Amino acid sequence: LSLTSCLNEWLTVNPKTDMTRDILFSTESGFKDALTGVYIQLKSTAGYGERLTMSTIEHLVTSWDVTSSSTEQRLSQFLYTDAGVESAMDAIFSQQYKVISSINAILDQIDGKKDVFTTDKMYELIKGEALALRALCHFDILRLFGPVPTVTTNDNILPYVKTLSREAVPHINFNAFKAELLKDLNDAEQLLNAADPVKNYSMYDLRRPGPTYTFNPADTYFGFRHIRMNYFAVKALKARTYLWFGDNENAFANAKEVIDAKNPDGSTKFTLGTSADMTAGYLNLPSEHIFGIYEFSLLTKYNNMYANGTLKKGSAETTIKSQLYGNTGTDIRETYLWELITQPNQAKTYVIKKYKVNDAPTSMAIDYRQIPLLRIAEMYLIAVEAAPTLAESQAYWSTFRTARNISVSTLPTDPAMLKDEVMKEYRKEFYAEGQAFF
């Protein structure tokens, strides 16, 4: 009878991929597994693994050459009623809300199961990250499918989904959506401010958690903050969000906090990349990454999307060097990020090398197989646009352009003209990252 009982118990063990909610969230490790699952979902093809960074969203700003009469061409023409375009945008919409559902599965349970957390600060870490990731997904839904902030009404626009339910979630108006979004970000900031080791260790140390290194946490789940929605990522996302809402004061304050962030030894936590990074082969500028998604097969993705000419721009160097960068001859993005390749049909194609990474790093400390979602370069550009004085804007502008090895121009005094100058840098800087359209 004893053996039979043990056998029955063994036969009813649930694999992690097929657990009920009650079983999964009965332990701290279950919550950790669930949040890891969210990060895996974020890098799906329909999400930040491709459509929201490299392909669909970039076609909206004609980043890539397209075939005549294709869905990609119709995307660049904003033909949103075209069936192919609708399908492409549907994929993004559905995937974002799918990720939100997984996040809500965690948040629905975490307060009621707080007693299962045995590791100090783990509850705050997981809840803070989940809230911020929910805000991230909702924010991009709003930017893509909602009204722009300068043209809003009291009409209901989109659902801000905060629970896991089979019931339809009612749509709410712009101001209500904005309030929910900012609440999630503020709550996340408060939780991570108290729990996130990113404030007390360098990003390099956080890449190497363990007993033989500087950072030796009670659980290595506290490590690798560069690919997690950390405290400074929340601040960066708030800067981006406030700028989009037209709140320059709060945008600047949050961007400045990230720019000014320091390590325990007084060094700058997030540094602008330079030609030294490019020549070392760090083309995606990992020193700038505040938050990104880890993609183990990033080189394969590069080979399948760029190196074979699927995503390309122009058939000669002049297309990019002259039209995008102004043929400076010094800009590190112009010099290092692009190459002219010959396809099997002997056609010449110009492709970006941003995701051409080392596929066999010797350690996690130098494993840069990640797609950036928030970079310090954006914080500098936000500071330029949102700083309270022109002198402060000019200082951030000078630092940014010096890092890119281009001449330091004098910013115009007219706000609209200043914004145009910043816009040009967004176009150069975030190619294949999904930010230029916004």
C-alpha cells in the first residue's frame, strides 16, 4: 500500500509547463518561474524579439527597403486597413495583452501568497518588476493604438487590464488609462527602490553573482539586472512616458536621475558608448543598456534577418552614410554599424551590424546577446529636449555628440527647431530598435 501511494504521488507530479495556478504560486520559486516566463514571452517574434524592435515597427518609418505591393510597403504607407497590415498589427496587439495576462497571473496572487516568500526582498523585487513590465506593455499599446496626447477626447479608447479574467475588460478613456499607467510605474519604483541591488552594485558586478565575486546575493535571482526591469529601468521608462505625455519637468527629472546614477566607487553606472566599444565589437553598446531582453540566439537572428539581406537599406554606402548621417566621416555609427554585402544573386545590399554579437562569450560578464529596450543615449536626448534651460540642454547635447565623435553644434533657441535636431539623432541612434516611429 505504501509503494502504491508513492507511485500515485510520483505519477501526479506536474511539470513546470503544465502547473495549475495554485500549485505554481504555492512557493517562492513558482513566482520566480512565472516572472521568468514573462521575460521569455517579451522576446517573442510578435513582441520585442522582432516586430516591436526590428521589423514591423521599423517599416512604419521606412527603415528597410521593401518589395512593391508587399505588406511591408503598405506599412510604410500607413495603409492600416490593408489585410496584411491589419494582421501584422494584430499580432503585436495580441502579444502585448498576452504578456499582460501572464503578468496579471502573478500580481493576482502575490499579495495573498506573501508568506511563501522566504528570501528577504524577493516579494518586493518580483512585484516591482511585474508592475513595471505591465506598464511597459500598456504604454506601447497606447502609443500604437491610442490617440496621441495632444489630440484626446473623453471617449473610451483601450482597456488597462489589471486582473486575470475571462470577462471582457471595459475600455477606459485616455486620462484614466494614463493614471493607471503612472500608478503602476510609481508603485514599481517604490518597491524596487527598497529591494533592487542595482542601486548598490555596478552593472558589471551584477553580471557575476556568486561567492567568489563582489556581488554575492542570497539568491542569484537578484543578479543580471541589465536584462531585468530594474529600478533605473523604471526611472528611464518614466522619463520616456512623461516626455510622450508632454510633461517635460518630470521627464527631465527622471532622465537626469538615470544619467547621474553612480556606482559605489563613484563611477558612472551607465556610460555612453564610444568608438572604443565599436572597435572592440560591442556594436549594440552594452555599456548603455539600462534594460534589454536576453536573446541566446541573437547571432542566428542577425544572420537570418540582416546578414542574408532580408532587412536592408540601399545598395550602396552613400544611401546611409549621406542621407542618414550626413557623410561626416567620423560618426561612430556611420563608421562601424553598417556594411555592404553581396547576396547570392550578386546584388549589393547595405545592412546594419548592430546585432552581430559574439556567439560564444567566455563568461556572463561579457555576454552581450541582448536587444536593448532602454538605453542611456535616450536619456541624454530626453534631457536635451526637456531640460529647463537651454544651457543645460546644450551640456547634455555636447556630451552626447562627443561620445558619437561628431562636432558639437549649437542648439537653436527655438523649441521646435531644437526638437528637429533631437529627432535627427533619434533616427540615427535607434535604428532597428523600434523607437524612431514613436
